[in-house]
Amino acid sequence: MPKSKHSKYIVTGVKPNLTLSSHRTYPTKNPSNPRSVPTHVMWLDSKIIPGASYVESVWIWPECASERNVAKPHTHPFDEVITFFGTNWEDPHDLCGEIELWLEDEEFVMTKNFLAFIPAGMKHCPLIIRRVDRPIFHFNTGTGAQYSDKTDL
């Protein structure tokens, strides 16, 4: 992208050398199948653009489905919004899969697109990607300037 007065506010990729939090338990990537784990496509925080809040986006592929947790229970010192959107153009509410998400001690099994507001300090997860029929777009954002969590719950 050409440099301009405001181009510093445009992000076109994942944070260089992105290291994910210890609460994320993605399986090891299968070198012969790069879609065996979710694919991060965007990341924003205050280290990338000073003053920005945390935002990330991820593609979840059919090969990612498993009964295994992809995120262990944790909390954040900031509010967070977690979203999942399916790619069924005939039914824009169809999640195209099944996601299990826990809020505190309550289990939610979702088959429709959803947005979950997580207040600061609320324990959430495990998160399990039970089934993926078609790619699912996953988007998180938080009011914190940096991603941080507490997993010793």
C-alpha cells in the first residue's frame, strides 16, 4: 500500500511473529495440510497502531473440527466480543457447523451465527469446534490495548 497521511491506520495482515496465549490449544499444524489449524488473517493491537484496541480474525476450516478444546478457560481484564459467522450464502444465519462455548459454568452449543459479549473478569471457555461443514469466520475484539489473559482458574 502506498504511504499516505492516513495509511498508518490500515492493517493488511497478521502481527509479525504473532505468539498466541497459552490458553489456546490448537493442535500442531499438519505440514501436508495447512488448514488443519485455524488461519489467522488479521491482528490489531496498540503495538501495531498506537492507541488501537485488540482485534483478531481467523478462518476456521472443516479440517479444524474436533472434540478437543481450542481454548482453555480464562479471563481478561477487558470486555471482549467473540463472533462466529458461517459461509452459507443461501442461509446467512447458518453457522455451517457447531461450536461449543462455555460462559462461567454454562455450556452453549451454537449452530447459528453468534456474537458473545464477555464482560471483563468473566471466565469463558472451553471453546470446542465440534463440526465445520463449510469455512467459518471467527472475529474477536476487546477493549484492551493488548491481548492479555489469566488462565490459572
